[in-house]
Amino acid sequence: MKKNIFYIILAVVAIYAAGCKKDGFLQDGSFSGGNDVTEAQLWANPDYARNFLNNVYASLSDRYDLDDGALLASGSDEAVNSNQNSSINVLNNGTWSAVRTFDDVYFAMYSGIRKANMFLEKIDGAVIIPADETLPANNPVNQTLDSQIARLKGQAYFLRAFFQFELLKRYGSFAIVTKTLTVTDDLDLPRNSFDQCVKQISADCEDAISRLPLSPTEWSTPLRGRATQTAAMALKARLLLYAASPQYNTTGDLSKWQLAADAAKRLMDTNKHSIYTSYPNIWLWNNGAFNSETIFATSTLNTVAIETNNAPISYDAANGRTNPTQEMVDAFEMKTTGKPISDATSGYVATNPYANRDPRLGFTVLFNTASVQPIIAANNFKSKPVETFVGGKDGLGLNVNATKTGYYMRKYLSESAAWGPGTTTNVRRPWIFFRYAEVLLNYAEALNEAQGVGAQTEILRVLNLIRDRTGVKMPLLQVTNPAGNAYVAPTQVELRKRIRNERRVELCFEEQRFYDVRRWKEGEITFNKPVTGMRITQITPTTFTYTPFTVENRVFTAKNYLYPISQNELNRAPKLGQNPGY
């Protein structure tokens, strides 16, 4: 009983020590004692430091439900949320402001940063005993206490870098804090410059890389969700890609693009990750381990909420929240030719619009055809074709949750999930923050901007690794135009278009497009216009007509490249300063 009481106190104090706040800004976290347990005694307990680090990981959150099932995709031209009252709509209708925020992670990320800072300050004086961290194919020196402490520090450095980047990509800069602030410190801190923030995050990534196992497979199986060198490399590669992009690289400095390409290539050269064979199963927890493409992800959720939020409404009254736009659907090329459907020679047929398309369309979007790979849902486990035609069981206007675009999202949904009266079958899935396909796309984009046509052969090689995935097998991109292969005109501009479209298709609904359009400085063109859907009318049981229509008018102005700083945060720390336009 005494031991149980101690661990209850331990858990409470871990939360308290990491969760105390002063004026709601940077968390204070000083331990005031109580119950005859001092802070020094807690860090002297051999279990406390590792448990505290687990609490730092707890600041990571999955991104499957930002508000009533909303994905960030519905804040871009990828999708519309079926709930017209969802707060995600402030991103699209011109009402986004300091008093009407969405996805405001400012406080949560500083909470994570503060916990990481405290861990790094306390770990050297803490009592640590070796744990079972058996690293495959490693020698005994990697099991020493010093090596384990180094790995603990490496994880904290990575997590701090991750939380800092989450602030950077939203707000443009942040106040760099690398120590545990107390009630006696000045918490009204100004933000550092963008370049200073990039330098800080890069340094934390390097501190993590110098201490961590190379990749998930170096950790023992129960620990494979923890940070690794390749996770830190992926974070740094994404960071430098953003820093090189027009939103931040206003002078067009090509050396920044080369740095971004080099950072991605560094990870590629480890040969520790590869394109996973099954695109639909990337997000599933396979036999207790992540697949070869997953670099870093959250802990797995055991749930059917992803299905009940997003599956078509006829699937045991699911909510059908994420409705892909016609713009998203049109981005998928033709399977037969590898050409965009806008190309008159692509083979696209408007009266049969989903035939012979890139297989990733069927893997990510549920459209009106019996050939769609069905979700096996409902308590009878029978497949159900989707009917998005007007009057169909999933059709436009059928009820308040019905699709607003003529489409439902297929990505992330598991065919093993079941819900409904008397039956629930949960499925384990993580939210993947970094996967190898993104690293390849980062590399291709940065290399094209840095070197242009001189690097075209290498760029196409990397893009084709993605297009050649088992089950996808899109025609390979070539500089010349051999029969049966997709052709890329040998110009930097044309290749840029193909890279960006490959990125759009491969990474759809993964929160990339939302930021990509911003960092490309194209928001006022791409997001400041209506999004469309497809009205499908059934003529006979097997024939339909297809009529595009406007679903929503969207607003994007110059201020929307960055998030607003919440007015609550500004009231507590005026020196933060508001982003322009808000």
C-alpha cells in the first residue's frame, strides 16, 4: 500500500511539475513540496526520470480530430468539412483572428518545451539505473549507464526541437527558451527572429542525432516509438525546406535550397527507411511495430473514432466529416499514361471520370463507383459500395452530415474497423509525423530549386521510387518519352510542377498541403477562390452524369500565411507582438 501511495504521488507531481503555469504563458513548474516528498527525492527515485521523459512525449498529440472530427485538410483546398458549424471554417471564411483562433498550440508547445528543459536540467543529477534497452546488433557499450543517459538526453533534445518547429511553422517565430523559467523570471519575452529560431532548432536536432539510436529498428521492439537519429534528420530536413522556401527565403538564396537537399539526402544515405509496399496500410500498426516507411509517429490509438468521424453516412451513421474537393480529385493523374487529366492526350474520359486513374485516388478518396475498395464496417462486416449520387444513401444533401462535395475520405480508414449496435472492433493506428516518402519529396524539390535541370536524372529517380510503389505502379517519369512512360519536359519549371503535384497526391490529408501552399507564397492564388465538388445524377443503375459545382467560397489574404497570436497570450505577454494584419 505504501508503495502504491508513493507512485500515486509521483504521477501527480510529474503532472504538477510539468503543468504549473504563471499567467497562462510559459509554465512555472517549481515544486512546492507536500506529502513529505521533496523534488530532490523524486529525481532520486530510479523510475522518476524515465517516467518524466514519458510525460514529455505526452505533449505530442495525434491530428485526427481537431474539432468534431475535423482534419486540417479542410482548412486547405484538399477538403471541406461536412459540419458547416465546425470552427475549422474560420480558416476559410475570413474570420480567423486573434480572438477566433483555430489549432492554437502556443501554450501546449511551450508546455512540452518546458518539460524538456526541466528534464535536461535534472537528468545529470537524477538517479538512473540501467533498463532493458537491448539494441539489436549493438555492442555492450551501448548498454552502459552513460549511453542510456545520453539516449534519454537525445530524446529530450529531439522533442524540444519538434515543439519549437510546431511553433515556427504556425507563427513564423517564437521566444526561444532553453531553461526552466520560474516565478521570479520575466515571462514577458519577445520573439526571436526566424533565422535565430531555425538555428536553435537545427542545434537541438544535431544534439539529438549525436546521442540517439540511428533508426527505430535499433530500439528494442517496445521502444520503437521513441526518437531516433533519422527522426531528427527528418525534422531538420523539413525545417530547412521551409527556410529555403519563398515565404521565408525572400532573396531566393539557392544555397538554402542546397542545404535542404543535403539534409534530406543525409537521411536517405542511412538506408534505414524505404517505401512501404502497401500504401493503404502505412498508417496501421503492423504486428506491434511501425513499417519501414514510418520515421516518427505518435503512440498508437486503439479506436474507431477515425472511421465514425469520416466514413460515409450510410456506414452505421458515421459522420462523413472530411469531404475531398474536386480540386483534390483532379490532381490524380491517369494510370494508363501518367499524364495529368488536363492533358488532352491523357486518356481521361469526363463521362467515366474515375476509371484508369492513379491507384492512390482509390486509396484516399471514396467516390461514386462500385469499384472503390470498400470499407468493411458495420456490425455485419459486409462491404458497402458508396453511393454519392443525388438520392443515393451517401448522397449530396441527404442529411446534415452528408458529403458536401460528392466525395468522402478513404485515407486512414481501416477495413478491419467495426462499429454499430452490439459490435465494436477498434484498430490501432498512430498519427505519422514523418515518413520516408516526404523525405524523398523534400529532397526532389530542394534539389530542383538548387540545381535545376542539371540534377534532373537524380530528381526523377527519387520521384519514381514513390510512383513505383507496389500497388501504385504509376508510369515512371522520364526526360525522354519512351512508350508507356510519363514524360517530363526538360525544364526546371515543368519539373517543379510535377514535383509539387506528386507531393499533393502522395501526402494528401497529412497536413502538408496547408503549409506547402503557404511556404510557396501562393496562398492568395490557390486558397483565395472557391472549392468545387461533383454533383452526380443517376440515369440508370450503371450510368451517371457528372456536373461540377461550387461548394464554398474561400478567403485568403496576406495575413493568413501565419497564424494569429491569441489575444489571451498577448494580454499576458505583450512583447510577443502580433503577426501582421491581425
